[in-house]
Amino acid sequence: MPIEVHLEKRIINNNVIREADARSHRDYIIVTVMGAIFLIGLFIYGWQHYQWIQYGYRIEEAQKKKEQLAEIGRQLRLERASLRTPQRIDTIARRDLGMIIPVPGQLVTLSDTPLNIPASQPAQPLQPQQAELQAPALTAKR
């Protein structure tokens, strides 16, 4: 059986100074810049996609709000129409406010000419026959 002997010589490289490889350094900078450009492009794409989704949500929310406001407007127009009925106004004027149909001479029409107010006459209750004839005077004109 042969015997093998290995002699080990220790090499101390403390005094060896490694030279910088310019090509390796340049390749490292190029790869780093290209990676940074790729990551920035990826970030910009992600940000645009996120903003696109957010604007979609905002548009959907604005459309819902528009539909709600349109419904509220429709309800308010219906309520206004019901409140403007001449019969309702006449009933409130007579019952709650105690108004009566004006007697001749009480009604004053304003115009651009100077105001001349006629002398006041005491209000007298109308006969039932006269009240029916003058009832349209209380209705509101549109």
C-alpha cells in the first residue's frame, strides 16, 4: 500500500493588493441602473393602475349620488306641486289665517304710477250668494 504524503505550504496574502476591475465595476453600475429603471417603471405602472381603480370607484360613487339627488328632486317637485294646489291654499287662507274674499274697493293694484290708496271701508260679511260668485278671487294665478 503506497503512502501518500501531502505537504501543505501556507501562503499569506496580507501584502497582496487586489486591483479594481474597471469593466466589472462598469457592468455593476449598468445592471444597477437598468434594475432601478425597471423598478421605477413598475412602480409608475402600479401607481397608475391604482389611480385608475380609485377613479372608477369615485365615478361609481358620483353616479349613485346623482341618482339619489335626482330622486330627491323628483320627490320635492311632487311635494311642491301638491303644496301649490289652489284648493289647499284657499282652505289654509280661510281656515287657519281667517281670510275672507275682498269686498269691492279693498283690492289695490300696484303699478308704475304713484300709489293712491282709497279710503278704507269697514269690511262687511258677504252674503252666501256673493261669496260663491267671488270665490275664484282667492285662487292663486300661475
